Amino acid sequence: MILHVLDRAQEAGIGEAVVATDDDAIRKAVEAGGGRVRMTRADHQTGSDRIFEALNTADPAGRISIVVNLQGDLPTIEPESIRRVVEPLSDPLVDIATLAVEIKDEEEKRNPNVVKVVGTPVGENRLRALYFTRATAPANDGPLYHHIGIYAYRRAALERFVKLPQAPLEKREKLEQLRALEAGMRIDVAIVDAVPLGVDTPADLEKARALLAGKKRS
């Protein structure tokens, strides 16, 4: 699956795609497929910590100003979605950018495994995030948005973020991005059309393989 994610990152055309990992088997698979790898320590608590280490070893001079954290469990993400996640950083007031999709399924609105972003509109198809939650929120009539776990960071924002201690709401909701909001960092959200399949279980893996096989045949 990681090679599919790497392919999509490369197709997005926003910069060099590098896999950050502490797993030698992943390194060998990526290098066999022609990709680049940065090996990192095995004790990182989050993906943000891992990409910060990889960024600093790959670019110690600090030439790279923006980094996108795309996790290996999103093999069906569209390259256009990866391009869209960078767009909010055109506003110099934005520290971190991410994606969301409007929820159409009523069951998803009540599902605690579907993370919702609560925000205020700041333009067409864009929100300024006020909160992320596993609850059904906000209340009453209006759209709800399913958060997609891909992030674009300004380098300075990533450095600040990884140095912050875990925050109370982050621990309660088990959502890392709340640490940034509690510290006063600004997260903007680009609204896209589709949620990529997240691979969290063996059943998800089989579904992803079927979807990817269908794309190759079409």
C-alpha cells in the first residue's frame, strides 16, 4: 500500500516525495520500487515527530519551507486532493492546512470513528478550523465535515508543534491536531469531494486492493 501512496504523492507534483519510516522492510520495498526513504528513530509517538526528523536530516539547511504529511494508510487518495491541501498556506496567517469532505451519510455523522471538523467559512470550499471532535457536531441544521488526516505544515509551524506538550483536549478526544489549536495555531481546511479509503483492518486492506485493481483495469 505504501507504494500506491508514494505514487499518488509523486503524481500530485507539489515537490519531492520521500517515505519516512523506522521499518527496514518498508525501506526495502520502497527502494525496490524506485522511491526515496529516510530512516528515522523507532521511538516517535506521532507521524509529525517522524516527518520532522526526516525533514531535518534531508534538508538541514532549511531550504524546504512547507512539508506535507501523507500517511501510508491512504492508498486511494487522489493526487488532486494532495495538491489541494497546500492551498490554504497561500494565506500567511495559516500555520497548518488539512482536508475535509461534507458528510452525506447520516450514520457517519454519529460514528465516533469519523472525526468531524467544526469551522467557520473563510472562502469558497474552505474553513478555518475551530475544533475537531469524534462527537456529532456542530448541532442543529447545516453541513458536517469528515476530516481527512493529511496535513501541510509550514516548517516553522511543524517545529513549534512537535515541541508542544500533549494538551488536555488532545488526550480526551485522542486527536493530535487539537494540540495545535489549543496552542493558538491556525489550521485551515480545504473542502474536497471524496474521502479516501483508510486502511485500518484486514477487511479495509482487501477493499483497497480491489479498488486499486479496478483502477488499473480501467
